[in-house]
Amino acid sequence: MRDLHNYILKKGSALTSQWQPPRLRLFEQAHRRVTWLELLYDLAFVVAVAELAAALGEGRLLVYVGLFVPVWWAWAGYVFYANRFDTDDVSHRLLALPQILAVAAMAAAVGDIEQRSGLFALAYVAARLLLVVAYLRAGRHVPEARPLTARYAAGFSVAALVWLASLAVEPPARYAFWAVALLVDLGTPLLSRRHQGKLPPQTEHLPERFGLFVVIVLGEAVRSVAVGLKGHETTPGTLALAAAGVAIAMAFWWLYFGHTDESVVLRTRLAGQVWVYSHLPLSLGLVAYAIGVEHAIAHPAATSWAVGVPAALVLVVLGVQHLCSNERRAATLRLAAAALTLASAALPTAAALALILAYAAAQVGHDLLRPRPVEGPVEGPVEGSAA
């Protein structure tokens, strides 16, 4: 009987360890790694980004931008919840895994949004309501987080109701509802900055998560080059354009990850949120650049606005991110390169890509030669530092 009793206690303890309430992860000393669930979650967005890129490749710029915003925000919403409260237990997984299905449904609707706008709206609402449930649960178990979780749950719920209300009208009026809902969604963290200061993001985990999304969108450059080469005759000229396109994308990777600054999310009242929100135009620009390279391979004699404009946008955002980190010299170089890149976009494709690659390579070389700054400790959480 004693052995049976001990066996039951052991099994009960193991079961309890798999069901844990949310807890604050902000001040844990152990090194925190991205979980397998987070990587699986990101995989769904690989599909969504590919569908958005395909829409842009068809010349549907408004569809691309308009749908990229809710897709990116659905990803960011889960990232910030997990940054603060993820326990990777059964209950957390049961709330996260259905969100992957919702994202897949959003991706399925992108290619035929005129006919499937209702599916897109319902899928987005499902993802957001699951996040609302997660925040309500976190507020119940973590009293000190309740002021923030209550505001997030309220704001995201109001936005979800507007998305549902959009189903009562047909496109294009439906899209006006979506715009209002997105303003509420995006604005909720901005209106909650006073409470964010008491629960700042974990600096070790957050830059890694945003970096992984940057890797996802950079992967579109490789995919687009492969598609461009597959659909056209392979000549020395097309190979040179493809090589330049990939090399520029790798330079963007170098410039972004060479200046990863974990402390930026806690530096000042605005720096953290500017850094976070700047990843939206950064991602938009990287995917648009990838599609521009694909078009450049197909039409090498045309001017290069489709490549130069998004490349300039990427460099501008990188410059802004450096300003958030007080790296003014690097910011100046990025902004100057952005101006040169935009000017070069009026040239034929081959010349423009060669010049943009030269600008990017020069910045990489400068970064390799400059002395690296010594990172000092972050002086505690700063009020309203990030979402």
C-alpha cells in the first residue's frame, strides 16, 4: 500500500508540473531560450509572409500593406504575452496552438481576400480572443500584472468586436472597420505605458524573438531569387543580378544582427516602443525588397524603384533603431546610405543593384573596423519602455 501511495503521489506531482499557472518571467536569472512552441508558432508565419509576398508580386500593394499589419500584430501579440508569462505548460500550449490554426486560415485568405475577407476577419478575431483569454488568466494568477492585463484584454476585445462588426458590411466598407480595429489594437499598448513600466519586457528574450521574425522575412529574399531564376533563362546577367540581390539581403542581415542591443527595450520612455514598432516597416521593407529582386531578374532593363524604395526603407528603419540605442554614428551612416539608395533607384537594374550592394558592403566594412562599444548595465526598468 505504501508503494502504491508513493506511486500515486509521484504521478500526481508530475501531472501538476505539466499544468502551471502563468507567472512573471521578467526577473529570472537563468538564461532563457526560445521554446520549441515559439519556433512552431513562427513557422505558421512563414506561410503567411509567403502569401503576402505573392500578393505584392501580383502588384497588389494595398492588399500587401493592409494585411501585413494584422498578420505582424498577431505575431507580436503572442510574443509579448510569452515574454512576460510563458510557462510552456499544457494550458499555455492549448491557448497557443489554436492560434497557429488561426494564422494558417489568415494565410489561406490572403490570396483571394476579395472573396475571403470574412474568413480573414474571423481567423484574426480567433487569434486575438485566445490572447485575451491568456491575459485574463495571467491577471487572475499574477495580481501585480492585473492593471496591465486588464487594459490589454479590454483594448484587444474592443478591437475584436469591431472586426466582428465588419462582417455586417461588404468590402470595401469592411476594410474601413478593419482600419479602425487596427488603430485600437496598435494603440492599446501605447495607452498602457504607465503600467508597462512596472512590468518591463525581459530584455534577453525579446530581441531574440524579433530577430527570428527578421530571419523569416529575410528568407523571402532567397525564395524570391530562386523563383526568379526558375522562371527565366539562366544567363551570366541573371546570375549576377541574383547574386547581388542575395548579397544585399545578407548585408541587411549583418547590419541588423551586428547591432543587436538587448538594453534598448528598457532605455527610455519611448526608445523601447519605437524599437518594437519599427519592426513593422522593417519587415514590410524586407519582403518588398525580396519581391523587387524577383522582378529585377525578370526585367533587368527596367528602372529599379521596386528594389531601391524598399531597400531605402530598410536602411531608414535601421537608422532609427540605432538612434534608439544612442548609436548616432551608425544611424547617420544608415540614413545617408538610404538617401543614396533611393537616388540610385532611378537607374537601370544592374547599375542600381551594384551601387546598393556597394553602399551596404561599405557599411558592413565600417562596422567590422570600428571599435565595439562596451555595454553597460541597464539601470532598472524605465516607465513605458516597450509594449
